[in-house]
Amino acid sequence: MHTSLVIERLDRVPVSVTLTPGLSMLALITDALSGRTRGAPEAWRRLVRSAAGVPDEMVLRSLATPGFSVLPDLVLPGEFTQDLDVPTQLEMLRDLPPDALLSEVETITDGRPPPHWHPAMKHPNRWLHGYADLVDEAWKAMRPVWERARPLLDREVERVAVAAARRSLDVVLNGLHNGCVFEDGTLSFPDFEPDRFSIGSRGLVLMPMLSGPNALITRLDGPDAVWIGYPLPGLIDGAPPAPVTDGDDRLGFLVGDVRSAILTSLERPLTMGALARRVKYAPNVVTYHCNRLESAGLISRRREGREIYVHRTDRAAVLVSLFAF
């Protein structure tokens, strides 16, 4: 089951990146305190669990019951076309009237809230304040981690800007998340409650998160923009890698180190086995990344007898010339 977002003309869609740590706190809360594990580093999970103490189970059940994706927009109040700090969001959240939660949950569930939301519907004020307290405590614990990751967050803002300027945003979208595929003008990803949307004339806001690699949080029905929260690229066991310098591989900056190695190794077609030996990655790793590169139109594969040859497409050759040297 997949949800799809149709982006008819990606080159005409206003794209921005905002840094909203409150979204990361939501991803980490559901990862660390519920059954919806998304692969966050265990050190981060321990920090959040320790900070949360004894959280309100009603809040946790509503946010992270497996098999459901009901998420009221008001969990992240504010305007997402600009960076939003956690204290401001918490102030806005605590000022919301209880009826705001009731109305929103009724709307997004067509008047039929699932059972795990029933307690929150009976005690909306308790839910709002309980959720705000949970985010507050998680942020107090994770703020130093966010500050240490700031160079990597800034790098992500630059990466998206460079891709937009060079009309390579489809490559970025195809690699947002392990489950995301951007193909034929449509972004799709696994979803418990699949739906189909079209971006139309709205903008696209990308929101990198400090989260596990399997976390993805979206709002695709906003009136002015859709937003997608996705794992911040480049984190290794919860820590950012060394900063990028001018001498580093700029193609890796765009598509990731493994895919950069694959593309730059394909000056001529290679078999899958030869390619794995050339880039010095396990064959299953190379196969996975080749699948993603092929869906992005950057490689093609052709069987010749018992061998499968990998070819770099003309579009990939242009990217390599633009970014790798």
C-alpha cells in the first residue's frame, strides 16, 4: 500500500527547506516510547526515554498505535515556510483551545476517530498539554544533539538548493527515504492508509529530521504547500560525519557516497559483479543502490547471456560532469 504525490512540473514547483526541530521530537518520541520503531540511534532513544519519565499513555497511544497514520496538523502549529523553534511551537500548542483538537481529529477521520483516539477526544485539554510537555522534555534532552548536527542540517539546505538550481530535484526526492520512489512525476511511499494527491500550484517544503532512517512524516493536503519530514542524510550512528570541503566529492554530496561511487565508475558498462568489485561494496548493497539509480533514470541494466551489464545514462553523465569534478 502506497501513498502518491503527483508533481506534474517539478521544475516549476517552489521548493524550500525548513529546519523545524519539533518535527524531529515527534519522530523520536514515537520511536523511543511506543511500538512504532523507526531505527533511531539507541543513544537518542535512551535520552528521550530518560527525559520523558512517565509519559501520558493516552498521548502515546494516539500518536503511535501501529497500523494507523492519524496525525492532527496541530501537533506542529505554525507556518512551515520558515524555520520554527520548539519554544514558539510549544507556546502556540498550549494556547490552543480543546475544541481545536476535537475539530481536527473529526475532520481527518470523517467523523469516525479510531478507538485509540477516543480517550483524547474525551480529554482534549489533557492531550494538548500532555503532548506539549512530552515535546518539551524531549527537546531539553536532544537540543545539544541538534546543535552538534547543525552543520549537517545546513549542508542539507545547501544540497537541496544546488539540486534545485541544476534541475536535479528528482534525484533528491528519489533518495529522501528508503521507501520513497520518485518516478514519472510521482513521489510514492508506503503508507498504512494509502491515498493519492496532486501538488498542483502548491509549494513543496522539505523538513530534514534527526530521526531513524525509516521515519517519514508528511502533510500532503495543506492549502498552500505540502511538507515532507525525512531522515537527515549523512548521520552515522547518531553522529554527523566530517564536514564537506571543497575538495570532496560533490556528486556524493547530492546522491550519497555509494551511488556516487557507482556512477563515477561507469565510464564504460560493467557487469554487476565487476561493479561491486570496483566500488568495494557488497553485491547486495550495489544491487539496492542500482535499483534506486535506475528508478531515477541514472542507469540502465541490460542482460547479455548470463551477465547483467550496468550502463550510465546520458543524464547521469551530465550529473557526473557537473558535480564530480
